[in-house]
Amino acid sequence: MTDSVSDHPPSPPRRDRSFAGRRKARAAKGARERRIVNLLNAGVSVAEIAQSERVTHRRMRMMVGEILARRAPQSPAEFLALQVSRLSEALLVSYGAMGNGNLEAVDRVVKIVRELDRYHGFAGVGRTVRMEQGRLAAPAPLPLALAVPDLSLEGNGAASD
């Protein structure tokens, strides 16, 4: 056996340990995380993201888990901000679809706006006042045409003859 240079795979490039190199690596990692989070928010599957980032599906699941663990909301206020951000993004997409003549998107826009109102504390405020002012009396019960037969069972569970 000869030990030639062509027998060994090329070694990966060495990491730049300088201050500028570390800064550049952090910026690249941050940009990658933002891409992944934006794709997740857009509804892209983990498998598709893994393919676009050229990693295995298993590695991408691990990366997503790490990213979400670091970005998990720490307080209700942060959770509220995250939900409002997601709903706002969904509203933009649905509103665009509605503007292109997709009538099914109207229902989505209404539901998203309702959820946004709920997160902003406006849920039911206007509706409750309006309903109390214009409330109609309950309709009178209609008389029954026939009396309902008594179908009570005897003590042993059998119906009587």
C-alpha cells in the first residue's frame, strides 16, 4: 500500500478563530436561524427546510428544537407578542389571497381579525353592548301537539307490557 495524498479525503477548512472570524460565524448562524424560523412561520415542513439547508431531516429536527428552546417565550407578554406577530403575518397572506378574488380567504381574514381582537383585549366589547341594546324577547314556547309517552322502565329494566 502506498500512502499518497489522493488516498485521503480532503480535510475540512480550519475555523477562523480571530475576532472577525467568530463575529462572521455568529452572523451566519443568526441568519440561518432567522431563515429557519421564517420558513417555519410560513408553514414549510421540517423536511423541506432540511433539504433547502442541505442537512438531514434528523439534524434539522434537532436544530429546530434547539432554536425553539432558546426562543421560547419567557413571559405572557412575550407569548402575546409572538402570537400577534404570527397572526399579523397570516393576516397579510390571507388578505392578499382575498384581494386576488379568493372568496374562501374572506372567512380566514375574519377569523384572524377576531383572534387579533381577542389578543388585544377587544373581544366581545362592542358586540355585548350592541346585543343588550337591541335584544328581542325570547319567543313564546309552542304548545305540543301530542303528549310524550311515559317510557319509564320497571325495576328489572324491562319495559312493561
